[in-house]
Amino acid sequence: MSSDAAREPKLYDTLIVGGEVVDPDAGLGGPLDVAIRDGRIAEVAPNLDRMAAREVVDAAGGYVTPGLIDLHTHIYWGATYWGIEADPVAARTGVTTWLDVGSSGAYSWPGFRRYIAAPSRVRVFALLNLSSIGLIAPTWEFSNLDYCDIDLAQTMVEANRDLILGIKARIDANTTRGVGIRPLELARELADRVELPLMVHIGNGPPTLAEVSHLLRPGDILTHCFTGGNMRIVDDAGVPDPAIMALREQGLVFDIGHGTGSFSYQTAEAMLNAGVMPDVISSDIHQMAIQGPMFDLPTTLSKFLNLGLSLPEVIARATSRPAAAMRRSDLGSLRPGSPADVALFRIEEGEYVFRDVHMNARRGSQRLINTLTMVDGEALPRIPESPLHPWATLPEWQRGVRAPEEDRIEA
Ligand SMILES: [Zn+2]
């Protein structure tokens, strides 16, 4: 290209051609080109003029989706037990918006803002932990109610509404150790005061699911919704809990939050058999879960593809649906005018073994693989990931887990 040609003004900065667009909630699907200008989606239409673009990206044979939104992540690297670094993982998974859920409480929020949110290439938002100490330690954050300072938490939310999109409370036997349901009552009060969604984590109680469910409201998020723990939302006969289902009818959001402890094929299959799909498919990625059997968000999405959801159903649950749950429907879409957060994927066909957190195996024939990730119209570079922390060991039964393409079901 001559220097004159390089300086010639072009209509588009980047044109992604030849791919199949998947953005069902925006009404966009099929063989369409995606044009980007000034960091925003300029146009989505068939056969756009390649000569009008400074750069052309060939997506033939693949899928073009909005950048993924992961509604359940832990990215407070270096200050918490769980946190990983978002940018290097984003570049290989297509996740352009990361909601960190409860890693920071009031005392650690300023550090999250300065050291994590500010320098990240990806979009970072957070749910503030009701516990002022957040997730510095693996658990027990509510076992001392002195840390449940709702006035202080409210002050932090009011001053940081650009980044704090809701409240997080992990409610299970370990997090609350001995104090019962009280932290959830306080989290309810905090969420009501600041008028933001409350994300509640369930697992192994006490408390019981019934104690939790009467403190949930429409617009709240029930994460680990397909847990196999004793707070699971489906009974042994495969019947979903009526109180939880009634809440969901009114707008309670079912979020997967796979992690190392919270995705059970038995629960998932029972719920899907009962005709209930999750609203959002998220990873709960952290220092342990990244080692498998969760691995990353595309692997988690692949599990749902192989459970029978269609590609558009799966993609909506990791783009527009989490955007709506975060009340940020300006994100997670390829609609013209949206920020140009874009992910390219291909589907690899083969014989794979996927596992839930109990290491129960299911065969699958499709694996979703990210090939390019763009934020504000710029491709994220693939950069090395920091080594895992010395304490980041998988539960004993998950050790030695292999990637789906390398796994074999032993006879
Ligand atoms: Zn989590």
C-alpha cells in the first residue's frame, strides 16, 4: 500500500466479512458483514464494500458475536484468594465485559477501582460484597457480622455507581458459619436502599433454599442456579422448587456460575427436562475453576450446546441477557451504534468429554473456540497469563482433570 493510499480516508476502520452473525436479541443473524468505525459498530449488512475499509478481517467459516459478557467472575488478582487477571483470558475467550461479583467489599473497593478496573483493557464492572472484607479469604466473610456494615457499603455504592452495578452475598454454611440468615437480611436491606440487583449465591446450607427464597425479589440474580448442593432448586423427582419458579416468573434471573462447586449435570438435565433454561450462562472463573473442569466461558457455553441449546440460545445467554441483568443493555449487542466489542468463534466438531464439578461426564460433539476478541474495535493481544497462586489447588476429586478434547471416559 502506498503512503497516499494509507492516508486516504476510509468509511470504515475495520470490516469483518464472510462470517455468520449471531445476535438473536438484536434481530441480527446469518451471513452478514460487520463494519466498525471510531470504536463503534457502524453497520451490519450483507456484502459491505471491502474497499471502504482500512482493515478487513476474514471470518469465513466462523461466527461473529457480540463480545461475551461474563456475569460471574473473580478478577481481583493479587488481593483476593480467588482473583485471576481478566485481560489475558479475555484475549483467548471472547469475554469483553467482566462482572466481578463480590471480590471487593468496602475496605478493598478503592484498590479494585485503581488497580483492576482502571488499567484493564476489557470492560470491568462489579457487585460490591456486603462484607467489608470481600473475598480476601476463601470463605467465612459473613461469619463475623461486624463486617456487615451496610451504611459504609451504601456510601461506597453511592460514590461508585459508574462501576458498582449491584450487591453480592454468598449464602451457604461456610460463608455464614453460625450466624444464620442474618447476612442475607442485611444484603436485602442494602440492595433496597441503593435500588440495585442483589446476586445471591446458593450451595450447601444451612440455611435452606426456603429461607433464602423469601428474601429474593424480581431483578435479583440467583447464581449457582444449577448447583448440585443441598440448596438445589430441583427435588429428587425432578420437580423445580415452586417458590423459586414463581419468583422467576416475576423476573428473578437464573445464572449458572459454574466454578469449581456449582454446576451439576444432574440438576441441569432435570431443569432442562422440566423446560427451564438458565437466563444467563456464566463461568465463575477464578484461580481454581480456570484449571477445569470449568476452564473458561466458551467451554461452559459448549456444555450447554451439547445439552441441546442452540447456538443463538447460548450466545444470547452470554451477551444480551447478562447485559439486561446488569441493567446495561447498551452492551452485549452488535446493533449499529453499540461499542465495537466483538468476538469471533468457530465450532470444532469432534468427540469430546465435558465434566461437571462432580466430575460426571457427558459426551459432546461440538466445542466453541474463540479466534479473535475486540474491545472498542481493537483486537486484544494474546498476552501471557500469570502463574497460579501456591494455594490454588483443585478439590481432590477434580485433580488431574483434562481438557474436553483430551479427555476419555474410562470403561
Ligand atoms: Zn463466584
